[in-house]
Amino acid sequence: MRAAGLCLLLVALLGAGEASAQRLPFTWDVPKVLEQVEVPGVLRADGIPVKLRSVRSAERPEVILQHMVDRFERWGFYIPPDHHRTQLTREPQLTALDTERFISYTFVLQPNPDGTTTVVLGEANLSQPRKQTSPIAPVFPGAKDVVNSDLELARTLTYVIAAKQDKVEAFYREELTKAGYTEQEPHVYRNGNDEMQVRVRDARPGMVSVVVLRRTVPSSEAPDAR
């Protein structure tokens, strides 16, 4: 009886340890890793930044695939059924969702000619506000009703945001300065022949409207090179 009781206690402790481990942040576990591989650039999925890293494994893709699926299932992640999955590449891939932290985890398997497998690992925090992007100018985080327009003489970016005017203006001053622009006059920034005018005005209660006008100025208007 004592032996049976000790066995039950051991099983209970092991189960509690597994449950406790599942509450910790998820960590990747790729079998037979040979080396880390640099992943250049930053990926954005629907405006959400995705952390990327990659490893090269001596294991076969099908073995890694089953290993990763088993690990997702042990952590209690949601794995969409086959008919709900989006296949973005020809290589085997899978995305699972941590429904408690609202973080998605994706891996892509790329077989190599030497028999190894490159495993690309992606992590996206879906609980973070989506960062709107624009090909014209930076967009203040949390912007709504973002519209990009390509006019004959200039391109414009417009949106509304629940923020104070000085905060938005400070955002553009910092972002454009980092991008190499100089504030030639209040809220007018130039980088060579490229000019951006930033206009922030009160809109509906608690909101401001933002208009960024971007144009190419004639050489005669551009500041002298120093």
C-alpha cells in the first residue's frame, strides 16, 4: 500500500510540474540543432511585427514536424484544422496559438541539399496593437482610418488618432530626424529634394487628424549641400 501511495504521489507531482511548466513562456525545442542561421530584415504579418530566428538541424523534416506538433500539443496550444490553415510557402509549415497569452508560433521547414533541415521560427504577439504602415511616411501607433493618396504633385497620408497634438508632432520630429530629415521650419522636414509637411489638427473630441504631405522640391528650393 505504501508503495502504491508513493507511486500516486510521484505521478501527482510530475503532473503538477508539467502544468507549472506550461504556465512558463514557451521556448522552441528543435532536435539535433547544428547552428543558428541569421534571418535578415523584419517580417510584418498584417501590420504585426514577427520575431524571426532560424536554426539548421541534422534531423529530417518529417521528424522535426512531428516533434514540433507534439510540443505544441503538450503546451495546450490551439492548432487550426487543415481546412483553416493558410499555406504561405511550398515548404512544410504550421502555426499554433497560445490562447492564454495570445501569441502565435510558426515554424517553416526547408530541406537542404546536404540532408540537413533549416527551421525558420516565428513568434507574433497578437495582443499588441497592430502597427499601421504607409509607403509615404511613418504612422503614429494606433492610427485609424489610414488613407494613402498619390496625387499629381504630391503624395498624402491622412488618418485620425486618439492622442494629443504635441505627442504626434514629437513622434514625427523623432522619426523623421532618425530617417535623415532636417526640420527646415516648423513641421516641414527635408532630406535633399524630399520634403514632408506634417499637419496635426483637432478633430472630433479626443481625436486629432494628421495629414502628411510628401513631395519632391525643385533643386532651387532644397537647402544647399554642406
